[in-house]
Amino acid sequence: METSLRFDSGNKHLKLFAKEKFCNDDDYVLTVSGSLDTRDGRVESRAYVRKKFFPSSVLSRVDMGLSYATTQDDVKYGVAGKRTFELDHDGLLTLDVKGGCMVGSKGFSRPDVAGSVELTKKIFNFVEDQDLKLRLGYDLCERGFYGQIRENNWTFNTNFRDKWDVKYDL
């Protein structure tokens, strides 16, 4: 089980987060996650099932599935794809192109469309026993850049404008 402490600039609340993935040999994945807000005790949870495909001729990965989040009270169906291009011989510098679409079962809202382009650099043993991952991306729907700095346990995300969050893996 993955657990972490999370804090973001929007809510300004510390949350305790937990996630567990259950996989089988047919590339089906059930993911169950939840968070507990340490300020008011509110619990949020999410579950999703997806089937992973690896059509290496076109995309690196395609996911199809459905999800349910307690904050939205709706089952959503979706498909997402990712293509990774290795920009150096050791695979530590990559360019990822991602896209996807989610549709709610209640049919009241427009589909959630997502698309991004990300440049990622992994640096092993940046300092002794500490790896570093730097990511710079462009969100096609939000029309803005975002970034991530991740070391072994800490992750810092930002949209370079008004949002940021910090995560510490326990």
C-alpha cells in the first residue's frame, strides 16, 4: 500500500492519502484510493478499474476503464493513451505525449478531455543515495506549463502560476 502526506495551495489542508493497486496477469488493474483531511476529518475516496494495452507499433500504452469518486457521485468511463520517445541512449531523458477522454454515466456534462506533452529527465544518485526526477510539461487543455521535482520521498508540483502541492511518501 502506498501512503503519503499531501498539502496543496488551494485547500491549505494536510491530507493523509493511501492507495492500493491490485493487478492480474491479463493487465487488468483495480486501484482503490482515499484521503483523510486532517483539518475537518472529511474522507474522499476513489476506485477505478482499467485494462492496459501495449500496442508498441503506435502507442506505448492505452488504458480503458471506469472510475467512481465520492466527490463526484458518478461513474465515469474513459480511454487514455501515451507515447514515449527516448531522447538519449540510456532512457533517462524522455518525451511523453499523453491524451485521454472521460465521459460520465449521468450524461449531464461534457466529456473531460486531457492532453499533455512532457519532457522528463531522471538523474540517478544526484547526491549519494538520492535520485532526482525533473519534469516540464505543457497541458494542452489548460494551455499552460507545469513542472515537477521529485526525489526519493518528496514531490513538488506547480503550474508556475497560482497552484502548487507537496507530497511526502511514507
